[in-house]
Amino acid sequence: MGDHKEQPLRVGAAVRRRRRALELTLAVVAERSGLSVPFLSQVENDRARPSRSSLEKLADALRTTAVELLAAADPACSVDVVRSECAEVAPEPRTRSLVRGHHQMHASEFTGDHEAGREFQYRNDQLMYVADGAVEIEAEGRAYRLGRGDTLYLTGGVRHRWRATVAETRVVVVAVAEHIEAVQDRPR
């Protein structure tokens, strides 16, 4: 009970994020798309669902595609439970997604050893939390040793690699979603 079921997508937040990223007003998007400002406002606030034709016009006005807007859409439910796996812990390394769907955040749990030679670089910010065990992380030419309960914050663009130094280490990685472009705050 309360677990995630397939829900219709709410495209409004994706439309708003895209419009704001392009620094466009509703009036400009309305002019470009041929849709009315009140209708666009209802779409952004999830009070109206655009038809396929309207979504394509809106996507064109936002210099994207309907597919991209739908991919960035949020599921209609606001609460989702991801249950832990009840099976015996496998001896090999494994990865488990902690957030389903396309959201403004991704979170994954890594258990066991990790491919230490693989280097990562993400466009957006990331937080690493050691739930159990210990890891060594190399970032920006420095080595960091983290134990249970420690966190490491990496801003977007930082190249890094890491490895577990204790068997059955569990690391939770939380990141701003790749389909969301993290931008610096503008002075007001």
C-alpha cells in the first residue's frame, strides 16, 4: 500500500523549467506557439493537459521536442517508496536506484567493490554519503578517505574516481538530474 503505481505525467513543471531556463515570459511562448497565455499558465500549473498537437507547438516554441518535455515530466504522484531488496546480499558489486522516474534529483546506492579505475565527471552537483564501510575518493588531484557517515560534495564538472576499501561498503550518491542544467544564481 502506498507504493508507486504508474501515474500520468505532469508536464507543467518541465514546461516551466524549460521556459525559465530560456528566460522567456508566458507571453513570448504564447506568441511563438499560437497558444493563449491563460492556457499556458494552466498547463504550467498542471490544471490543463495539452493535446499532442498543443504539446508539439509548445515544444517548438521552447526549442525542444515533445519527447524531451515528456521525459522531463514529473509523475502525478508526489510520494514514491522504493523498497530495499530483501534477498541475500550478493557477493558481487551492485547498484540500486533510490529514485524512480525523471526528477530533479537522482540517487543511487552502490554496494560492494567499485570499478576503481573508472573516472566520473557529471555536469551537475553530486553528494556522496558512506552508509557503511569506507571509500577512497580521488578528486581534483587530492585523495579523500571517507568512513561510515561521512559525506563528500562535488560541484558539477569535477572529475573524480572512487573505490571501496572495506568489503560490503555501501555508498549513496545523490545528484542533480542530468536533464536539469544547474546554473549559478544571478545577482538580483
